[in-house]
Amino acid sequence: MANEAFERRAAEARRQWSLERSGDPPLVLVGTATCGRSAGALATLAAIREEAARRSIDLRIVEVGCLGHCYAEPLVVVYARGAEPVCYSRVTPGIGTAIVRRHVAGGEPVVEHLLGALGPSELFPSLADLPRYGGETRKLLARAGLIEPTRLVDALANGTWSGLARALDLGPERVIEEVRRAGLRGLGGAGFPTWRKWSAARAAPADVRYVVCNADEGDPGAFMDRTLLESDPHRVLEGMAIAAFAVGAVEGFVYVRAEYPLAARRVREAIEIATREGILGERLLGVGPPFRIQVDEGAGAFVCGESSALLYSLEGKRGMPRVRPPRSVERGLWGRPTVLNNVKTFAAAATVLAEGADAWASVGTGTSRGTAIFALAGKVVGTGLVEVPLGTTLRQIVFQIGGGVPRGRRFKAALIGGPSGGCLPEATLDLPVDFDSLAAAGGMLGSGGLIVLDEDDCMVEVARYFLEFTQRESCGKCTFCRIGTRHMLDLLRRITEGNGSLEDLDRLETLAEEVRDGSLCNLGATAPNPVRTTLRWFRDEYVAHVTEKRCPAKVCRALIRFRIDPDRCAKGCEICVRSCPVQCIDNDPHTRKKIIDPERCVRCGACQAACPPEYDAVARLSPRDTPAPGESRREGGTP
């Protein structure tokens, strides 16, 4: 049996893993995923290595992936002798040196930089007890940031590939039944029942079938797929192998965007290791059918996230959607039945087979079972990744887990589902985040991007910004998407510039429905979502733009002006003058205080951003506002 041979191998990996985590010799984990690198993790890693070498300390230093606490990067975890592991946040090279000197060598944790402990401790809280982790249920991200991503010992010791061993013992039909009982739906956004897709591909008559992993994560602010590939690639490959066994495929592809070089490299390394160790390749786990995987890099076209466009791109053609039917499970890659799932869906499939269908189905709500990963971004304290049961409310995600809106600002909306998602207002904070509830509110789960907006954001400008992105990414194949989104964008620009009318709002709604119903693929069908939802929930802001020629949030450049309060302006300070890109700020000849020439001002907001908080002398006003003497409050948000 596959399970018996595999368990002996996994038991040895667990024994080795346990010895390494004992802290003798000390072990230091440094998060070097993309988020960590952007915060300076590689410099921190180098400093830790140099200090250990300088002091001749017997220390094992390992690069790991992302814990999800992106707001606190770079992160370093220390396993030292006789103590529970602890996690440090915002570790600069200097702090890294201090960690080696004081904690590793001296046994004294650098308390002021601790994020929390990874195990129970009398001195430090467990990460699971921190607000950032308290509401999470980590299944897909359970090992992210805690294992060496491509190392097979780490994967085996933490349960990876055990789902494949169980699948080989169950057989293809029972594997599909297990996925059905779990209630697993596609986590790339569509929410289609995974078992139906696999069953249809298996039933399709063909001598060759393919499995494709969609890692073309193009949504602005979304990085869940990238994190899984960089932090736990063996888990994703295992899910692909399980799908291949279930449907009878012998070849698979990971389609990853070229902007993810680290993810592509780590997946390739994991494939090479798994193949060399007999897990993939000629026989799955040495006893199953053959399955080989290769990595293909896409050029970064947003439309290639759509299944048929992605498959065309894999074939070397221009990435454009095609008319369906037939579906890809009937005629996909090179005309053969193809299972195409998202990175998260394959990782979830591996979890389902490893833990059992009941464990996955016990989490979630209604027809939305299991967990979902969200990339928290925007106006929220704890930016990064969170994994919660489907059905968790927006309020729990944003305030309990994410820490709420910074600087005491008021929550205004959440854009959920990426640029094709919907903007949901404060009134929907207690809405369960699942496939069906979001659809009823005009939103969508999408890829899992969740951008928090506060009172300083203009919802008309938000709609214009995201429609501009999807319009630019349109492949141009169908008229509704190519021309309809362009007309919608023109209307939004007219409104934000103060030239709109109430009739334009009616035109926007009509166009949104026509583009949604007439587009060939989901890029066009969902592109109007930010416009439709902002018109539904924030129509008063549109009306203010067109009837009062006023932007309530004081964001739209054509509808604002800046003024320097002479009572607060610091005499002789030149900070705003140096910040102005068009040199429109001069000295008042009588007071030597600063004044802005409204004719030359381009309303960029650089002067307001540069003005020191202790002066707070630059006010953002509507054109018709008459500032009272001494008025100095900063009104509105960053342009």
C-alpha cells in the first residue's frame, strides 16, 4: 500500500524535523519571500550570517517564506536552546546582529522587537493569542513562513504528500467523491464545485489529459498565490498530482506570471526535488501512474487569468478568451480535456485528502465550506495575509484581525474581489464573506483581494481607477468589453472633472448592464462591478459631483484647491516650496508667509503631504469653500 511505504518515510522526516527544532544547535528562520525582501530581509539575512561567522557560533540559518504579517516584515524566528521559539518583527541588519549577540549567544531575547512566540511561553504570548492570529483558521497557510519552502524533509515532516499517498490507496473515483463530500469550490474566484470539474474531465473521452495550475495572479494588491508558491510549493504540487491521478492526466503545467521570479524559481526547485526523490515523474510516490510537471511563465496580461485565454497562452498563442462551449474539461489545452484550477484550490485539495473531507467541510457555512485567504491592503493597520473560515464577517476580518482603520479614521468601504470586485459599505460590515452572500450584495469573492477604504477616499475616483485598470487590460476581442468599458471610463472621467450630469449616471448604469451581459469572458463581465456597486451604495457622492461640482472627500483634482493658513505657516520654512513640482508657492511680500498661486497649482497635494504635522498649515478645500480665519484642518485624503 502507498500509505505504508510513505508513512515510514514521513516518520523519519518528522524525527529529523523535531531534532532541528530543538534549538541545539540554535535555528534562525528569516522570511525572504517577496514581501520580506521588499522590506530589506536579504540585508538582514546577510547581517545575521556575518555576525554568526564573526563569533564562530554553531548556528543554522534558514530562508523561509511569508508568515502573512507583511506589515511587520522583515520577520525572524529564533529557536534557541532550552527556550520556546520567538518571532521578531521589523528586523533591520542592526537588530539582526543584536539578535545573534544577545539572544542566540547570550540567551537574552531582544524584547523590544518581539512580535510574539511560536509556542507557549511564560514570558511571551503565542502568535495564536495575538489579535492578528486570533480569528484565523490556518489550513492553506499553516506552514507558510515556518518551513524551508523547497526542502523535502520539511514538507514530509509537516504532512505534505500524505494526501497523495491516501489518494493512491483510495483510487480515482473515491478521490473525486472525497472532494465532493468536502464541498470544495474553486478558490480562484468563480467558486465552481471542484469535484464537478474533475469528474467531467475524467469522463471526457481522450487518450491524453492535462492538469494546469493557474498562478497568473494579476489583481492589484493580491498576493495569496505568490505567497503559497514561495512559501509552500510542495503543497500546491501535491494538489496537482492528486487531480492528475483522479482524472487520468500524465502531464501538468504551472502557469505563473513572469513578475513572480522567486515563486517560479521555488516551484521549479520543488519539482526537481520531488522528481529526483521519486514522488513525481515516472511513478507517483514510486507506485502510482506517471505525472510530470513543468513551469511556464506568462507575460503578465490580466486577461490570461481567464481559463481559455490562459490555455491559448500556454499553446504559444495570443492570450484571448474563446467562445464556450466546449469547456476546457472537454477540449482544453491542445484540444484535450484539461483541469484548470487556481493555486489555492490545489493546495486545498491536498489538505482535503490529507485531513479528510469531514475536516474541511466542518469549517465554513452553507454551500461555502472551508477557508479562504484574503490579502488585506489599503487603510488597515495589519496589512498582509489572513486565512479565515468562509462565512467570517467583514467586521471580523477588518477590525478583529486586521486591527481596524489607522489614525482613528472612519471605515467607509471595502473593495473585495480585486479590480473586478465590488465596493461594500459600512452597512455591510456584518455580512458573511462567502460566495453567495457577497454575490447578493453585488460583490464577489474573486481572488481574495480586500482593499479597505476610509472617509478620505472618493468612491467615484475609486470606481474610475479600477475601471481604468480593467479597460487597459482588455484584450479587445469583443465589442462590449473593448468599447463599452471605454465609454464608461469616459463618463467617469467627465464626472470626476466636474463636467458630468445626472443623465450620465443613467448612462453608466445602462452601459454597466450591457457590458456585463454581452462580454465574452469574465474580465468584461465583471469589469463594471466597482461602478455598479458604488452607484448602488454611494450614489450621493456621484450626485454631489454632478450637481454641486463638489467632491465630498476632496480627492478629485478638478474639484479641490489648496490654501496655506497664514496663522499656522512657519515663517521662513521652505519645505512646501521645495516639494512643489510646478513652483507655484511664493512668499507673501508683507508677511513672508507662503501663498499658493491658484492659476499655476496642479492640485497634486505635495505641499500638504510635506507640511510638518506641528504646523498643519495646508488646507484642502472645495473650490467654493471660504476658509474661516485660522482654518487649518487637513480635510480629505491623499490624492
